[in-house]
Amino acid sequence: MQAAIFDHPFAIRLAEAPRPEPGPGEALVEVRAAGLCAGDLYIYTGKNPYVSYPRIGCHEIAGVVVGYGAEASGPAPGSRVVVDPFIGCGHCYPCRIGKRNCCANLTIIGVHREGGFAQFVAAPAANLNPVQTTLTDFEASFAEPVAIGVQGCRRGMVTADDTVLVLGAGPIGLAIVEVARAQGATVYVTDLSAERLATAAELGAVPVAGGPGLAERVRELTRGEGMPVVMEATGAPPAMEQTIELVAAGGRIVILGLVKQGVGVTFPGLDFTRKEVTILGSRASVDCFPEALALLASGRIHYPRIASRFPLAEAPAVFKRLADNPLAMHKAVFVSEE
């Protein structure tokens, strides 16, 4: 089969690779659409600490069920599905309490095992999610990033009564914007990039210029109270640290961005009690794919409209372009014929 293979940092090639064989409990999926996310770009640039090379990346996968391995069952062959790429061990404490996204022995498709930048991918049958007939494969491939937005909003308990500030208007920030707005919340977004802010505005968020003076601008918008919910999606420690200055007393902070292992983030200790603030982490998603697909099918998620599609053969050029300029496009998805 054809696959885009990361050989080492800054080296990706289109080549023949063995077609995977589904093991016990697994399904074989023919890939129809494969989204490129920041994690894949980190593999390309050598910043992903978990990957080993060579590796077929991609964990945003939509396709068609081909068949099953031993002791596996699920949607009938020919069914359209998206793949939840997070595989828990089922035995550790996080798995036992329903947080397999935080599994102590976590395996991620496209990072620890071969992913969707290929014609076929093997995945646990339990990780397949049926796709509504109204969605194209291209649209369905957005289920994984939208699920991250669903998880973040669940963690922050976002409702229609909330006002939410999203830090960062990149791919995950935009997913949060879309999901929070679908919940009926009023959503503000801040970023250092005017172009990204303009895109967020197109999706219905109220843009707030980032950089110096952000806290003052937020206080003006909220009559000095701060934002009830602040959701961080930048991965920048200074932005994480500023969340406690931006949040209202009694409010919630949700941290979705990632920093390198060992990097610390400091909060002013008095504000933990003075504001009685709740600070939450949010990692990927768990049991959020059905809601994400329903939101996509409802038409309330517009993110796919601003994405770019490419054949898999252009993967090397697309990765180079994004490595040279991360703002070159909002989102890339590699698609086969639909």
C-alpha cells in the first residue's frame, strides 16, 4: 500500500509499505481522509518526545471498514467510520475510572503504532465510531479535533449561560470556539496573529487582540470581573500563567495546551484562595466522538469550510510548507476520492 512515512525529523517520503493485518480484537480500515494536526507536525520537526522512527503518522482518520481480526466485531464491512486513536490498557487506575485518555500505558495510533497517512490502518474494533450518511469523509475526519473541543468544554462545564475566553486561535482553539458556541456560550478568542483572529471571527467568536494589555482589555469587556471560563490552547507557559489573571473569581480554567516535559508553570498562590478558582487539565478526549460527529452532522461546526484538502502524494510538500510557515493554512487533510 502507499503510505507517507516519517524516516527522521524533516524527512517524510511517499513509499510502499506492508498492508497491516488486524490482530485479535482489531479492525482493518481503508483510509479515506486523514487530517494533519500539530502532533504530526511535531513528528516532522522532531519535537514529539513519544514517537520512534520510521513511523506512519496521523491520528485523525476517517475511512471504511474492510474486515476484522480474530475475536473482533463492530460495524459491518463497508461501513464508514472514524477512528478514536487513543488506546488504553484497560487495567491501570485511569482506565478503571473511565479516563483511558490518561492511561498509564497509553498507545496512540500514528505515534506509537502506524497511523492513517496510508491506504489502510489497523485499529481496535472498540475504537470505531459510525459516521452519519450526511457527512463526507473529509468532514468526518474533523471528529477527532472537534472531540478535543467537546472534552475541553465538558471539563470546563461550559453552558449557554457562560462567557468563555479561548487563548489561541490555532486548530484546537478553533475547535473549542465551535463547540462552546454550539453549547450556546458567548465566546471571545485571543491570539497574537491578526489572521487567526479574523478566522475565529468568521466562526462567530469575538476577537480580542493578544499581547501586552490583554488583561486590561479583558477587564474592560467584563466590567472588571474577568472571564467566567478561560480555556488555554496555546501550549505557551506565559499564556498558561496568565489564565489566573484573566479568569473571574469563582471561575474555571481549562488547560489544553502542551509544554515540553519538565517545563514548569507558576501561578500566584494567593489567587487559588482569593479567587477560589478551579484549574482543570484536559487531554485529548474520552467518549466524545459521538457528540463530535453529531455536531458536525448538525451543521453547527463550520471548521471544515476553512480547511485545505490534498492527495496523500503531496504530503512531503505540505509538511515542508507548514514547517516553514505554520500560518500557511488553517488545516490540511489528505483525502482519497470520495
